[in-house]
Amino acid sequence: MLNVGLTGGIACGKSTVAGMLVKKGAYLIDFDELAHKVQEQGKPAWQRVVDLFGKEILGRDGTIDRIKLGNIVFTDKKKLTELNKTVHPFVYQEWDAQLQKISKEDLHAIVLSDIPLLFEGRKHHLFDLTMLVLIEPEEQIRRLMTRNHISREEAQNRLKSQMPIKEKIALADIVIDNTGSFSETEKIVNKTWRKLLQLEKTKKLN
């Protein structure tokens, strides 16, 4: 099994790249989905987050309102760090369980773990290799404004909450530039997939 940490800046098209690789046979573990799962009402992480930020972050149905919570943590790095420290242990427990399940079902699986804060959380040592999807920061801001219907200032604050993309490039084993067209990205992904297959075989022989 090849264990790949997949990351990228906000609105870089990481999900698009992940989708292309899944179609080729990769398994995907989405850390955003895991974070939502462990913060469901009644789960231990839910209570910890409510204790940390107060009931003001809850919607009428008692679930955590992601927009309210985001407005708090994306304008305050200290609070974002506190949130991550609170939630991440539960997320990684769930991740490990899913990883073990996949490894039992497919010994030669190529597993992508989609982790937005892979390098910020200093978790890249948990993987055989890391993959970074990127676009230019100005394009990130434009896409984020369009996708999330937020102001330029809000988009910039979200970018500032992450490690600068140049620092991530230095840490990544594979870099996928998603600046071009869909077909151009597909060509890069096809080449990357062949490389991942070869790496899995090499690891198996070692």
C-alpha cells in the first residue's frame, strides 16, 4: 500500500485532482469529511468545540454552524490553532481506522488522504510521500470569492491562515500545477498516476 498525503491551498482545485485520481483507482480519505463527522452533535469533539467557543456557534438544531465558526477562527490564528488542537486528535483516530480497513481490503492500494493543513500540522511524516496542488495566490483569492460568496478581505484572511504556498512547495514530493485548463491538469494527473503505481510496486519489493 502507498500512503499519500494530498494537500493544497484553499480553492486550488485539490478536490478536482483527487477525483481524477479516484477514477483511476485511488482510494480517498477526506479529512474535511472526517472533521465534520467527529464534530456531529453528541460526539466528543462536538462538546469540546462548544466548550471552547460557546453555544453561539450552534445552529437552531444544535449542530455546529460552519460559517459562524469560520468567521471566528479565520480572523484569529490563535483560535484556529485551538480549534485544530481540539479536533485533530479525533480526526486522526478516525483516519487510522479507515486506513487500516483499506489496507485489509487491498494490499496494493494507493490511498490519498486529503488534508488541507498537512504541512501546517506537521503531519507529513505519517505518509510515504506528499502531493501538493497549487495555483497562483491571486487566482486563489478570485476563486474563493466566487465559490464562497465572500469579500476580498475575507478571502485574503483565509489565505493568511495557511502556510504560504512557496513554503509548501519546498516540503512536497510531488507538485501538481492546476493553473491551466482541465485537460492540461488531466495530463499532469495521468503522469502522476503512473508514477504512483511505480512507487507502490517499488515499495512492495523493498
